[in-house]
Amino acid sequence: MPSGPEFDAVLDAVRRTFVDGDSAPAATAVRPLEPAEARAVLGDHVAIAVTDRTVLADLVPGQDITRAIAIAGGEHGALVYTTRETGELPSAIAGAIEAATANLARTVRQLQGEAALLDALHAIGRELTAQLDIDRIVQDATDAATKATGAGFGAFFYNLIDEFGESYTLYTISGVPREAFARFPMPRNTEVFAPTFDGAGTVRSPDITKDPRFGKNAPHHGMPEGHLPVCSYLAVSVLSPTSGEVLGGFFFGHPEPDRFTPRHAYLAEGIAGYTAIALDNARLYDRERSLATELSRSMLPVAPPTPGLDVFTRYLPAATGSKVGGDWFDVIRLPSDATAFVIGDVAGHGVTAATVMGQVRTAIRSYALLELPPSEVLRNVSELTVGLFGESFVTCFYAVHRPADGTLVYANAGHLPAILVRPGEAPEQIGEALAQPLGVGSKFPQRTAGFPPGADLILYTDGLVESRTRDLTLGIEWLLAGIPGVLTAADLGKAWDKLVDDLTRGRHDDDIAVIHVHHRGEDAS
């Protein structure tokens, strides 16, 4: 039941109005009303005499109620009633309370309406600012604003920057099919549109065709032939909160006059504000992701021709999320005619991880060309990693194929095991849990395995086998099960693309790097 000094005082005053024929206080009781009950009994009233016997019997079963008054208290309420005979005063009191609080009731209803408006606006804002996909942001924002303003249709024209730094304009439509605008050119910076594209402020017109700014520009001098009829007009700029740049503009039309109120403009401006925040976040995310991706790609090598070996490599930046930049691979022809195969993953993501990856890759390549054994290559790079990157660490699998004796010599610094498939045998994992990552470990034992003609070696990073919805062990099991299908495929590239898609279900949320080495069996000379 509602409580508080003000409500308690009203409740006591109402109870004192219940008197019998001798003007003595009549015994009363109070029955709290739940929100749904209060709405059903009171409607928009603050106080009302309840005379409907059916309603009273539902609220207080088994009581022969003679008089009752319902009073509101926020969303709840209370029913004051008696079973004694009383005069008609309670009904008069209810009317007096209603009259005395009429202005207050209107104010409360207005505030409740404003609160609902703000709640709706904030809900839209939360949905928009939680997204990073620009296409989805602009369409969701256009749909929400068109619905909130009651427009016949809405459009959002927005600016993007391409890879060459050139600006271009796109648009979304809501309320009507996109085809309704497909044959019309982009809006120009005319007197009607200029305030929106220049960020000068909101434009609201009861009839845009009677606006002195309308119809002054050739060749149409108004709306083009076949354009949807627009009478009521509302346009709102979308301004970046960080730079003040005009990111675009919302435009709303309705065929009837005077349909857009100040409240509609307020809603459109609120959604435009949230849209600007969401677009700023998405553009910043896209810039960093693109920089990290390009930085990673620029540091990845093209596998050199290797006598006797077919080498297939694949690098895929994260398709979802922000995990871009830490994975790499390398294929290094050594002076002795041996070939080193390297795959690794830097802890962390983004530009920082891509930068660390580039330095570690260069260090490994330098030590490899000195023909140091795998254990020594990883030990030297680990010491370098500690000195350069502090607490950062890097996983790395380093293997060297020596054609002279047909072997693989390898060491593993905390990376996933490699997969070795010898002719006629099942896939085998090698190098599992040999040592800690670079930057953490100091000793990196190496192992030797045969690599005869017809054998295959697969190195990969965790983005291929691990995701938010699948643990690492299960992912590796699925990879091992899929390898035989790859080995028998006529087109290795298509086979790996299909396996990657099967393992990640088309939504890898981390980088993926793969090296697949097949020993053809030809003479290395």
C-alpha cells in the first residue's frame, strides 16, 4: 500500500469523513489496491466514490459495504470502506478531493508521460550505442526515429570516408520501400536542406510547400515528379559529440499538414544524439580494426617457392568483434636449403598486438637465418621479448624441414600442437605442451620427427578451433576429423575455406592463420 506523510494524512482525513447518523465516527477499513486494480477503479481520478456493488464484492468479498472511497497513491491506491450506515458525505468528500487535486493530477500524468518518453528514448539509445556495425546502426536509428515521430516516411543521409580518404553519401529509408527513392538524386545543399547538412539546427514546418525557402532551385523547383507527397516536414542534424562534424541528417515527411509537434522534434533530436555517439564509436572501431588488419597483412609474407614442398597459407582477420592483429605466420628459406615454418600469436589485440607481432616476426626471421636450432631461436627471441615488451608474451611453433635427412626439427613455445599426417596414418599432434610462451619461458626443448614424401604438416592459431561458444578441446577434435577431407581435395584452397567455415560457422571472432605443408616427394635439388 502507498505510504508517506502526505498519503497517510489524506487517508486519515478520508476516514474521518465516514460518520453515522449521529455524526459519530463510523468504523472503517482500508484495502490496498495493486497498480492494475487502482487503474481499473480510479482511471484518471485521484479520488472517487465507489458505488458499483460488483466491483466492491470483487475487491472485498463477503463484506456488505455501504460506502467506499478509492484514493490514488502513485501507481498503487487504497480503498477506504465501511459496513455501517453513513450519510452521503463520503461521496461529497471524494468530489472535493478530486477538485482540489485536479491540477496536481494533471501534473502527475504529464510527468508520467515525460518519464515514459525518456525511458523510451533511453531504451533506443542503449540499443544504438551497443552496436558497432554502421549499416545496422543507421537503419535501426531511421526506423526508431520514423516510428517515434509518426512520420509517413523517414530517411537518414550520412557521410562515410573510403579507403582513399574521399567522402561519399549513403542513405537509409523507413516507412516506405527503398525503391520509392531509387530514381531520385541525392539531396543538394539547397535553402531547405542547408540547415540540416550544415548543422545549423532543427527544421520543423507544418507545410514545407508554403515555406519561403521551398521551390527555388532548378530543375524541379520543388519536389521531383513522382516524389512521395510531403506537407509536414521535420529535419534534424546528426552531429559528432567529439568533433562537432555533421555526420548526416534525418529527414521526415508526412502528406498531411501540421503533424510534427515540438515533442516529435525533441524525440528526433534525442535519437540523433544517440545515433551520433553510436556512429562515432563505430567509425573509431572501424579505423582501428582496419589499421590493425592492414598492419598485420603488410607484415605477412608470401610463401616462397620451396623445392619438393607445396606450401599453402591462409590469414583471415577476425570477422566479428575487435580481435585483430596478433596472429602471424612465416615461411623462411634457410642458407642450408632447409625451410623454417613459423606460426604464432601475440597476447592482446589491435594495433599494439600487430606492432609487437611485427617485431617478434623480424627477430625470429633474423635468428633463423643464422641457422640456429629451433630451441635456440625461441630462447633468444624469448629473452628479447622480455626486454622489449615487459609483461607481454607470445606463443610460437617453430619447425624446420631438413630435406637432407627428411626430418622435421621443431620446438614449441606455448602454442597449439602441430598436426603431422604421414602416408597411411591417422593425423597426429606433435609438440604439445613442450614449453611456456616467449617472454615467460627460458628453455625450449626441441624434438625431431620424420617427414617423408607424401606427408603433411599443419600449423594453425587458436582462432580456427576456439570461440565463445566452443571450447578448445572440442575445436581441435573437429579439426582433426576434418583434415582427411582436406588432404584428398582437388583444390586445397577451397577445401580449407570450407573447413574454416565449418569450424567457425562463418563467424570467427579471432584471427586465423594456417600453414599447410605437403611433401611432394620430388628431389629438393
